[in-house]
Amino acid sequence: MKILSVSDKVEKQLLTRGNTLLPAHPDIILACGDLPPEYLTELREFYSVPLYYIEGNHDIRYDDSPPLGCTNIHAQIITEQGIRIMGLSGSRWYNGGKNQYTEPEMKKTIRSLWFQLLQVNRMDIIITHAPPRFINDKEDPCHKGFRSFSSLIKKHKPVWFVHGHIHSFFKTPADRLTQVCETKVLNCYGFFFFETELVEEQAKS
């Protein structure tokens, strides 16, 4: 599956006919927060593919003006074209604003999915806004990652863990990636295109 992931920064070139930013047409779009809802609507309509999103700590207009035709997968596990995708919105609590969670609150949200997680051997993709703690995160209260995300990676071994929230300049695509055991942790700030296969297919190969 070919995937366009986006977060935090509007990339208008992605909406330009004939652009050469992507190596192929995406099969789906995954949005990891802090983007205008209108931008997500435009992306879904431009590429005519399913768009799944979670919300960031600055997404204050989504309740009144959600992105059209797009699907919020916060605290859900969905299957798209055979690929299992889990979503978790928000950042660490720092001033009580929208989509901010304490560590115990995020842990409780993950625990609410225990039955669904029990039914799958391994997750294909987890998308979040904040990163895992000590993986791509920072030390200020807003940009610290969640320890519960690190535990989620260790226990359920997703192929990809895709997050936003951390604004960084990347010299090469490899700078975005951190390998954690069997999981590729990706900072998709701006946009990043990647491909993945079904976990079952990987196990057979």
C-alpha cells in the first residue's frame, strides 16, 4: 500500500497538478494533526482516496468544521485494504487546551482498546500526533512524548508508528526515521510518502 502521511504544515505543492513531490499516487492519506480541516478536505478530493486523521493540540475547529469526507480514527482500530490502522489524537497536557492528555489519561484511552488489540497479532500502522517518550520528542512540557506509546510499540510491534507535532528540518528521509525493535517510528512533519505491506504477507516472505 502506498501512503501519503501529513502533519503540522500545509504543503500547497501537494495540491498542484503535475507536481513531482510523490513517487506514485497514494492509496490512502494519513493525517497526524495540527492541519486546517479545509486542507484535509482538499487533499482527499485532489487524490480521490480515503483520508484518515487524528487531531493535534491546535485543531480547535474540527468539532464545528470537520474535514469533509475524511474519517477521524481517534481511539479506534480500522482496516483499510487489509491494513490495520490505529489512531490516537493529542499531545501531552501543558495548559488545559483541546486534545491534551495526561499520561494516565492516554494510558486509559489505549486500555479501552484492549479487546480489539487482543484480536490482532500485530498492528500494521499506528498514527498519533505526539511522539513516544524519548523517541523524536523534546523536553518542554508541550512536546514531551507519551510513555504509553513506547509501551504500545514494545507490546504490539506495529510495522510503522507515524507521528507529527515535532517540527524539524530533515536533510534526508532517513533523518525522519528511528528504528525501535521491529517498528519504524516516523516523524511525518510536512509530508512523507511511504509504502507498507500486510503483516501476514511479510510473515510469509
